Amino acid sequence: MAVWDDLVGQARVEEQLAAAARDADALVTSHAAGEPDPDTSKMTHAWLFTGPPGSGRATAARAFAAALQCVSPDRALGGAPGCGFCDGCHTALIGTHADVEVVRTDLLSIGVKETRELVRRAQLSPAGGRWQVIVLEDADRLTEGAGNVLLKAVEEPAPRTVWLLCAPSLEDVLPTIRSRCRHLTLRTPPVDAVADVLVRRDGIEPQVAAAAARATQGHIDRARRLATDERARARRSVVLKLPLRVGDIGGCLKAAQELVDAAGEDSKQIAEEVDTKETEELRAALGGGQGGRMPRGTAGAMKELEERQKRRKTRTQRDSLDLALTDLTAFYRDVLALQLGARTPIANEDVRDSLERIARDTAPERTLRRIEAVLACRDALDRNVAPLLAVEAMTMALRD
């Protein structure tokens, strides 16, 4: 299995990355043989992967990182780097390669301290003699100060270091950074291609895979979760009933409270799974033992962990709300398609009765205003508006 097999519906991007990997391999080979550097115009030290959620930005970056570390003997016979089977490919894909650092955050932002540590690592020579690869999956979450720290490293890279940055769009990255990167744009994968991957790779029943891919409109990770997680299906079902519950003010406020409570429950479940383990590990590392008294001078470290866990809980709640709002947007998009007689396939076929009811009772202009209300709620959450206030404002607008 080649490293590109998980990159769904991105033939153009795959072709560009494969060409760059071949040039990078030629460069490493020439250095090892003491020969002059070949033409490596397709290879550069900094890449920026952009595309909508679910397009596979991080998947493409990790696949490219694996191809750069490929040590397959077939390369000497003309084979392309990125076999997927050699030690370099395998360890890069599973996250254990010494020269591949994959950075993702479960917090709201990436700060200066973490970025400086990345820059320090980027200056090191690769342990395996090929490339030092830094995959930054959440480049859009860099603070302004962190972005300025990263800028210097991208401007003056170490000879064998490659930066792979991922963000939803160009506007989410500092202009000074994106101007120094080679830009690759990924598209939303076709629904049929996502369904095929779920069947082929995850062993999901074809009908279930097709329904999940259609409901998530090509978002691979969400489709897999919807097809395999009963709780995800239950939460989606609750969200899709919301448009029928906002007929009066009481219904609007109750629906908003339930939506926020559900997101809070999600974050609480994740916290229970992760926070306790983190706290126990830190206590043991600091010499506190299981439930024992902490040594003097360790209160600062424990408080820092608590603050981190609090920020992670906030992000988890917002991510859960954003997922619900995405489903709600898709619902009204289907309503609008029915009202306009569009030939666009319906994403939420399982609630067609509700879609047809709302489409019949309202005008397209009203549907557009409702979509705008959902998008405004997402913007408000991005600006740190209190979740309950933002969702209540949205449900009241959906009633109008």
C-alpha cells in the first residue's frame, strides 16, 4: 500500500507531492554519493496545505513526510518514494519516526513557547540522514507571536529541514509565512470516493458507508465516526430535529440549552478519559504518588496542567458545537435545494419528511436568512462569545 492511498480524491495534489518526493530523494542520493546537487525545482523547504475540513490536509502532509523518509530498495531500480512498507514509510505514518515531528493541538491556540521548541528541533540534523520534517497540523491556531517566531525559521531553514503547514485557508496564515511556502489546495473529496474508502479500509457495510458519506458531504473523519459511533448518530439526530422545535420562544431557548449541554457533556466525557490519566502521571513524575501529598515547589506545575485541561475542555465544547452547527447548515442547505428544485443530491435523506415540510411551509429567502443565522453563530463562537448566548441568538433567528 503506497503512502498516498489514504489521500482520497486528490489526484492533482498527489501528483505534485510524488514529483517533489522524487526530487528530494535524488538530492539525498547525490549527497550520499558526493555528487553535485541535481535539479530539485519541485522540492522546497516549506509547504502549505489548505482545504476545507475533511479534505485531508493533515493526511496529505503525513503521506508526504513518509515519502521523504522512504528507504525502499526499489528506489534504486526506478521505483517512486513512498512505498508504504519500508521502515521509513511505516514509522513516519504511525508517528514513531525519529525525524518526523507531527504537531497538533487540543487547545485554542499554539503559543510562543511551543513554537520556539519546534524551531529549536528544526535546526537539528536528521538522525537518519534524510530529512528533518515538521508537520504542523494546526498552523491556523498559531498566535501572532508564535507566527513571528516561526517566520524566522521558515525564512532561514536548516539545509535538510522541511516544514509542512496545514490550515483551512490562506487567510488563516500570516502573509509573511504563506509567501515563503509552496501552496497546495485540497478539495472536498467526492461522496462516492469517501464511501469506497470506508468500505475498503474500515470494513463498513456499503449502505452504511454511503449514508455516512452523503450525510457528511465528503468529510472523511466525520463520515467514519458517523458510521461507527452510535453516540455520534444520536447527537446528529437531535440536531436535525431542532428546526422543528423553534416555533415559539420557549422552544428556542430550550433547544439552545440542550445543544450547549450536549456539547458540554462531550467535553466532560473526553476530560474524564484524559485529564485523570494526565494528572496521575504528572503527580507520579513529581514524586507525589497515588493520592499522596505533593512535594513542596510542585504546585506551579500542577496549576499549569489544570489550566491546560481547562483550555482543552473549552475547545472541545466549541468543536462539538461547531459540528452541530455544520449539520444544521447542511439541513437548511437541503431545504433550499428542495425549494429551488435543484438537482443537487440531498445530504440528509434520512429526514426527508422534515426537509419537505419546512420547504413547503417557508420561502427560499427565509431559508437563506436561517443559514446566515447559523453562520453568524459560528462566527460568534470564534470571537469567544459565551456559547449559550450565541446559540440562543441563533435559535431565535431561526424562529423568525
